[in-house]
Amino acid sequence: MFDLSHLESWAGLPFFSDDLDRIADQLGQDFLPPSNLTFAALERTLPDRTRVVIIGQDPYHTPGKADGLAFSIPDDFGGRLDSLGNIFKEIETDLGQTRSKTSLDDWADQGVLLLNTALTVPPGQPKAHAKLGWSKLVTQVITHLNDRPRAYILWGGPAQSYAKHIAGDHLILKSAHPSPLSCHRGFFGSRPFSTVNQWLIDRGQEPIHWADP
């Protein structure tokens, strides 16, 4: 079902030999994003290039909206932006810059790992795959990245539950999820983008270009 040939060093995580087949058996044929995009976040941002980790919840449950990168939406989707629209508002408030490009592939290419706590969802059924076992993969990814300091942005309760696995001299930012249901509970005004960039600059690294490329 899944082509793992582009995962490179991520493929050595125990999850792929110990747990993936069991999860795949429970997915059926109708899940989002499709199998060729399920691991897009890991494929696009390999461990040695990961500088920032943004953890969300589960993929968009509207067909054609999820592209395998947390919060990202294909540029040609044309529908509601929901969480991503609120992320754009915070970028403008925080940085005084604008973003309208909905695909976040340019973030991924700068070393931002955009990882959901569940990697799949059935169409129209949010959170339905939250307990399938994807948590093992997320935990292993975080543990694997404890080898050197990185910046973490944990949006929402499910993401924040993984903070206990982050060990070392990392930057950890927590706030409400950018969903329209929770964005006014602490997401707006949290200024994660400028905070991460200053942390990177202080360590001699290039900041992330969060606005339109």
C-alpha cells in the first residue's frame, strides 16, 4: 500500500517494521491523504535537515485538501482555509508579512517538519484515526530528533501531549490550535514565527522565511 523508498533514514524507525502493517490493515481503501502522500512530511524533511518541528492534530478530512504536510493545502484547492487561514493571520500580526500560498512545501524545504499526530483520517470523520497507533511513529520521530537542538511548535492538546518526549536543549512553544474553534484561546498573539526565527538566529542559523516565497 505504501511506498517507503523515499523515507531514507526515517525508514529505520521501528514503527515501519513493527506497526505499519497493522495500521494499514485497518485503513481500508478510503482515507486521506492518499497513500502516496501519507508520509510526505517525512519524505520532504529528512532528519538531518529538520530545524523546526510543527506538530498538529490530524489531516484535513475534506477530499483534495490534505497533502501530507500538517496544515498545508494544495495551491489549487480553492476551498476554505480554516486553520491555515488563521496561521496566515498570525504571520501577518507577528511578522508584518503576508502569505497567500497555501501549500507549505517551501517551509518543508527549509527544514520545517510539518507532522500531524495522526497521519490519516477517513473522509468527513475528523479524529477517527487518532487511536490507530500513529502515536508510536510520532514518538519515535521526536526521540530520533533529540540528537541536537531544534525548535518545536506544539499547536493544540494532542500535539502538546508529546512534549514529554522532547529531551534536550530545544525550544518548545505551546499554544492553542489554530482551528477556528480554538484560535481565540491563545493561538492569536502567540508570535511563534518571530520567536522561532530569533532562536535560530541566536544559534547562527538562517531564519525561516514564513511569508510567500
